[in-house]
Amino acid sequence: MAQTERANDYRLIDVRPLEPALGAEIRGIDLGNGIADDAFAEVHRAFLEHQVIFFREQSELAPETQIAFARRFGDLHVHPAAPHLDGRPEVFVIHTHRESKVANGGGWHTDVSCDTEPPAATMLQIHTLPETGGDTLFASMYAAYDALSDPMKQMLQGLTAQHESEHVYRGRYSDRGVDDAGRVYPSATHPVVRTHPETGRKALYVNAGFTTRINELTSAESKNLLGFLFRHIESPFFQVRFRWSANDIALWDNRCLQHHALWDYWPHERKGHRVTIKGDRPYL
């Protein structure tokens, strides 16, 4: 069915598709007040169909409320490097300001793909925003895979890639009081093309943030193929761009998309809370 036909099929929530490849706004529910099981079932369906969904006109969620909603999707993931809310290791505090060394989410990536069992989904609410800037781009890895030629798909099917995080996380949060001396950061091998465990669809699963090499190729072959794939996923035909308003919530599926949070607002501040849902080991 077309996106508009699917959207009209919802009874309890208002689903407004944003782009042909991915993305939808969800209206008509207030996550701060909790939602009934039948409404949650429609939210979960919209999440799988649209890959990233945005909840507009929300109140600022208490950490316990955000955690409770995210847990309806599964057990929660604790980030291997980032600072968290005091007493709430599940809540990753997103905070960028004048003195920040880096911005969370910069560059195209899939959240923590370096884990053996990478996160399935991420839920982010932004509380403090700059007057302009700070948008987030999302790209569908279903669409990126589908757009490849059949010979390229066949070649990628048998390949695996290394996902590493030492180069990403070492010292990254030192300006926020994180001392990572002696900490070992994760590394994992995953298929270049993965099958989504809930939808059965195939998606590209390499990203410029964490993927360092394709294991079955020579160094030169790996560098050139990854370079092509990293450029390929940046096509605007695979993307949706989200402009935040205060207390908007985004929920995205790390198993089939990548995202890029733009740091175009320095020296202004951007702050929020992120909660991440555990996933399983990617498979072909």
C-alpha cells in the first residue's frame, strides 16, 4: 500500500508521512500521560513502517516516564562511553554548548554498531534548542540497499565488516568529566547487509562512524568499496530532515537507518535525554 493509504488505516493515532523513503509525524497522543496497549500497538506499527517517527507537541518527560515508554519496546541499552543522568545509567544526557569538543550524533552513523548486539532503537527528546540549526538527518538503509544493482547486491551478500569504537570514544567525553583510562571499547563483526528481525527486509549495515574495513577484501578494495557505500547512503532520495521544536521526541530504528545530527549552531546550546533499546546480533 502507498504511505497515505497505510496512514489512513490507523484508528487511534494520526500518522503523517514525511518522505517517500521514511519518516512520519505522530499526532494525537501525549506520551507524558502514557498510552493504552492498543494505541501503543499502532505506534509500534508506525515505527516499523516508517523507520523513524516524530512526536510533536509533547511535554518534557520525566526520566522515569521516558524509560518506562522505551521499555515497552524491549530491555534498555547502556552506552559504553557517554555520560548519563545521575542514578539513571539508561539515560544518555545529550548536551552541546560553547565549550563542547564534539557534538553528539555528528557524521553519518548507526548508534553503537560496534556492539556485538547493537541497539535496536533510540528515543531522543530535545529540551533545549538553539534559535536556528540543530536539525537531524535520517537515511533509510532499506532504500539505500534497494537502489543498488543486482550484481552489487550479490557481491555484498557474502561480506562482513568490522565495526570499531576506540577511535570514536577514547577521550570523547573528557570535557564532561569522563575518565576512560583503562576502559576497553567494543568492536564487532557484522554482515554488510543485514535482515531486519521484525520486517524481514534487507538493509545496508555499514556506516562511516564505526565501520573500519570489510574483512574479506584487500585493504585497497575495502577502502574503495566502503567509500562508495558511504557516499551512496547520503543520497537525498533516501533521507528525511527533521527540524526540532522544544520537547519533540524522535524514535528511530537503528537496524535500518543512519542519522546525522548537524552541529551548525555553535556557540549555542542543545540539550536533551536519550534512551536506547537493546537489539540482537545482526544476521544476513
